[in-house]
Amino acid sequence: MLEINGKEYDLKFGYTFADRLTKDYSTDEAEGFRRLIGQIVDGDPKALVAGYRFALDVPTKSLPSAREVAEALEADGIFAKGDEAFKDLFKEMQKCGFFKMNLNFYLRSVKSQVKSAKEALSAITNKDDKQAAQVSLKQAEAMEKEMKDRLKKLEA
């Protein structure tokens, strides 16, 4: 529940939430989701605003502005919570089955990048190309590890 301009709003992290991510946060659902999750795990305060705003249970045409949501979050003391604010938002998101499905999809895509990098590396015979592919693989593996570690912190 979030109060904005004297009106209370419920939060829902289902299909409408994902649709808003698509329309306002990216060009496709997976990208919008990745962007928001990445910002949450990185601790970007704008992710709190976007996460709460897109989850408001109102028709899109009645959606309060990002500024109004930010002011409501400030008034509720959300920003003063620091890292706990991100954990709280993430816990609310995880209560929704649709969100969990999106999170699993995202994690599978990160794992797929590692798998693709390994496959590319195994097919390369040129020494210079092999070194570049090894760097790509290490980057993909580091991204996967970092994402898993950050998600664990949010789930704690």
C-alpha cells in the first residue's frame, strides 16, 4: 500500500506491472525486467520509484507521475531505509507468481549467455580469437555470479 496525494494504492507485480516495464522502461518485456532487476540489485534509488510506480493498481492512464511516487516514498521513509528498501521491494515482488516466472526467465537468460560463450570458445581455433572468447566467457561467468550473489542479498 502506498499513499500518493492523499489516495491509497495497492501494489500488484503481475502482468500489468510487466506490461508497464515493456512500454515505459524498454523495448521488450525481458529487457525492461532485466533493467529493473539490475537497478534493484545495484541499489539505484530510481529503481524503487519505477518498481513502486509500475506496480500501482490503477489504470495506466491514471498512473501517478514518477515525481509523485518519489515524493510518496520519501514521505513514507522508504528512502531512509537504505538497502532494506530494496529488500522490501524485492520481497513484495516475489509474492507474485508472474514475477517469479520473469525472474526465472531472466536467470535462465544469464546462464544461457555463459553456455553460449563456452560453446563459442570450444569452436575457436585461432589463438587471438580464442583469447577474446575467453574474456567473453569470463565476463559472462562474472555477471552470472554477481547477479546470483546480489539476489541472495536481496532475499536475505
